Amino acid sequence: MKTRARPFRHPRLTVALVGPDGAGKSAVSARLTDVDLPRPVKVIYMGVNLDASSVMLPTTRLLLAVKKARGRRADLVAGPFRQFEPEPPTVGSLPAASASTSASAAVKEAARMGVWMTEEWLRQLLATAYAWRGCIVVFDRHFVADYYHADLVDTDRPRSRVRRLHGWMLRHGYPKPDLTIVLDAPAQRLYTRKPEATVGWLEWRRRQYLELDGVLPEVEVLDADRPLDSVVADVADLIRTSWKARA
């Protein structure tokens, strides 16, 4: 009796490019689609700037349109990591709010976060579909890395129930990338490339990304203060090595 051979399945690999603003995440991920790698590359943006994402729910598009009409930022949920300060504000520095204002703000936050967590899972489902087709999925940013110090780490800074729920979901339910590559560069260089925040804030975020080693399954740190071609070549080598290990 002949046994039917099992069909060969390619290994699955997801790669997250993370780092502070100006580290070159989008530039590197865009170049990877033209690099000779074991499988085709699919890039998925995993950040809060919805103008940079081509994937979102219709309800999110509506909320984004409303925000733009009001002249506000093109992100949906901006966590504490978006504050351009070396450190988040202390409890004593927060303005006092009335009970009605706090309740209204809590409802709005819960609604926004509910939509945002749906967006996070939508992008993850898309990544899973690409991975099952044999593609190498490259994340431009990643929610676990970006929100780690804002919503996952236990600190003395108070967090709302909604943010604690978000952190619990990312820690216990949300899939982690197989390989995380931290693009690192001096804060002054980051500021020169993208002067949207202070040098102090960029250094603060840079240190946070470097602390991800040991938090995510496989973390590699690359010097991003080099020509783009060199950084892309090193990222590609890390992807090939990780793919070979899984094959």
C-alpha cells in the first residue's frame, strides 16, 4: 500500500523593523521587495499614522476623515509614546478634570481603542494570510514594540482600564514577530533626518527600543547610521539566516 507524500510547506517568517522616528524603517522595508530573498516579501505598515497605511476598516476611514476635517492628526489612537517629551508627565502635573469630563473622555477613549484593536487584528490577519501563502512578511513598525513601554510594562504611571486591556491583549493574545530588527542611530542623527520631535525624546525612545532584547522572540540591533544600501544588505542577510534556520 502506497502512502501519500505530504505536500512540502515553506516555513513562515514574519520580520518587524522597529526603531525611533528617522531610523529608516519605511525606506528599508520598501527596498526589501526588490532584494533577492528566499520568498517574495509583503510589507505591512503597523503604525498609528493611518495616512501611511493602505489597510483599514471603512469605519476607521470615516473616523480619519472626521479628524482631518477638524484639522487634527491622521492617527486614531496616539499612546504616551507620541508625546514629544524625554519622560511622560507625572501624575501631579496632569490637569484636574470634572467627573463628567472624565466620564466623557473615558467613553471616547474606549470607543477609539475598540476600533484601534480591531485595526491591529485586521493587519495581523492579513499578515497571517500572506505568511500561509509562503511570503516573507515584513512589518514596518510593530504594535507590540511601539506600545511596549506605554501599555505593557508595569509602571507607577496610571493607566486607564482600556489601556490596561490593550496591554494585556498585546502581551498574551497578539502574535509576536519571528524576527525583530531594531534600526538604531544616535538621537541627533535621527533628529536631522526627521525633526518632528526633540532630541531628548528621540533618545528616550531609542533606549526603549534597545530594551526589547529578551522581550520578543529574536531581536537583532543594526546600526542605521550608515548608507541605506548597507543597512538593506544587512537586514536581508538577517532575513536569509532566519529563514534558513526555519527551513
